[in-house]
Amino acid sequence: MVKLFSSSITILVLTIAAVKAQTAGGTIDPTLYPKANEIPPTDSPEVQAWLKEIDFKGAPDLPLNVGEPPECPEPPVPEECYWTCDGCAGDDIVKCGRANTWGLTFDDGPSTATPTLLDYLKTNKLSGTFFLIGSNIVEYPDIVKREVAEGHHLASHTWSHHALTTLTNEQIVAEMKWTEKAVMEATGLRLKYMRPPYGDINNRVRFVLKKLGYIPVDWTGDEFDTNDWQPSMTVSKVVSLFTKSLDAYVATNRTSGFYCLEHDLNADTVGFAQELIPLGLARNITIANVAQCESDAQPYQNDGGSVPTPSGNVTTPTGTATETSQASGSPTSKPNGAESHKAGVLAVAGVAAAAIAGLVL
């Protein structure tokens, strides 16, 4: 019952996030951002301001790795806790927190293929988490807005998809904060979850991410890496490999769920997803996004998840209510036109809640 209640609250939170996104900007000026797909410079005024807010004291003193993706250091570096090389996940999330549940995630978007995937998910009433690349957000902000509007959960995949263990602490900050800024400008939401490119993460990277308020989400081992991104993969190969993984999972007691590595990078990877998802559904596996998997009633760092109620109060995910100002002429009061707009937004929220409630429970 507690899990069901938490999941319902999470869905309501994502509904309000959708409404918030629709009232946010959406148009982004690329000239105000770093070059696409390149590591942002750390000497810009924006990055310098972000760095002033962070205390790196106590950060693990680990050497930068080399390569894209990096080669595993030999011998292993003590205390590094390097997930891709040592299998050490630290306190990263690697399994969906709900029993018999597939945590549906897609990396590397948005892209021109993403709308096709969104059409498919909408038709099948499914919700996933999109780990977004900052450069792509700037190019396709309307797709990001659509993702939120249709009940999906947003998370970070860095600005340029470079391996984080090869970057300095300052460069990691630049990668994360520029992506965060782009999503904020497009949707008004401040990201909370992230997935490191290539799964490349160690204790130094974790330290910096925690300073920025991020929770890393890896995936549930090699058996749940679909390898959809590899040029040599065909539909039959992807389906065959994933079928074996699903059958092995079904043979367990299914007390925990799993996260799968998939991509909305291009038409091929989106096509693979449409072949794989029915395999899980046919085995009666529930499909959910990361926020639902983790029963997180506050899936963003800002207040994008506040839940308005008909009484005019705002009910937070913890269940406490804060009364909105009703005084005429007060700093928080709105002119009649804005109040009318607000009422319309709340009406949209009610309709969206009813629609999204049918997604994943």
C-alpha cells in the first residue's frame, strides 16, 4: 500500500512538472551556450560563478583516466571504486527499487528520432526517463518540453558525452551545470538524476556530483545493456540477447527491478526499443521511469513537483500544505488575467493527472 501511494504521488508530481514545463520558455539561444558536443571551457563567467558555490575540500585525489571511453587502469587504483572497471557502484542506483519492474531509460537524446519513440510510448501508455545531452537540448527544446508534457521524467547525461573520469572537477561542473541550465530554460525544471556517459564513474566523480545535488543511475549489469548503439547490431541480435536476459530475470524471485541501457540516438535504436518493450510486457513485467522506480515524490531539485489543490493551497510531496497569498496588492498576488491563466493551468493539471494516472502503477 505504501509503495502504491508513493507511486501515485510520483505520478501527480510528474503531472505538475508537465504543466510547469508548458508555461516555461522553450526557445533557447544557442549563442549563449558552449559549442555543441565539446567540453565547455571553465573560464567562462557562468562556470566561474558556479564554481564559487562549490567547496572541493575533501575531494578524492585520483588521477584522471585516459581515453574515450577510458581504458581500465592497471593495476587498479586503490579507493577509486570505478564502476565500469571494478564493478564498484558505490552508492549509485543500479537496480529499480520496485519488484518485477523494468526501469525504462533512454540516453543521448533528444534527437530527430525521439518523437517516433514518444509516439510509441504514448500509444502504449508507458513512461520512461530520458537522460539528456545538453547540446541536444539546446537544439531540440520543444522535444524536451513534449517529453515532460507526456508524463516522462528528465535526467542529465552531461553536456557533451565525454567520459567524466577523464575530466577535472571543474570540467565536470561545467558539463553538468550547462545541461541543467538548458533544461531549466526549456522546462523550468532542475534535474536531480544523472547517468554518466559510458557508465564512467568513480569516487571523485561521485563527490562532485553530490556537491551539485545529483544522484547517479547506472544500469543493472552487462546483461541489461542492449548494445543497441553498436553499428553491428541487428534487430534479431538485439532481440535474441535481450530475450535471454529477460528470461533469466523472470526465473528469479523478481524482488527487485532492473534498469536497462537503451538510446533514443537514431532511428535504429528507437526501432530496437519498439521490439524490446513488448518482450517485457509479454512477461508481465511492469514498466516505470526512474522516479517511479525509486518512489521519489520530488524527482527534480526545484519545486517543479509541487501539487496544487482546488483549495488554492500547494500540497508538497511530504503532505504539508502552504497557503498561497490571497491579499489584494500583495507581492504574490496576480492580476485578473494571470489568475485566469493559473486557473487554466490547474485545469490542464487535472486532465493530465487523469491521463498520466493510467501510465504505470
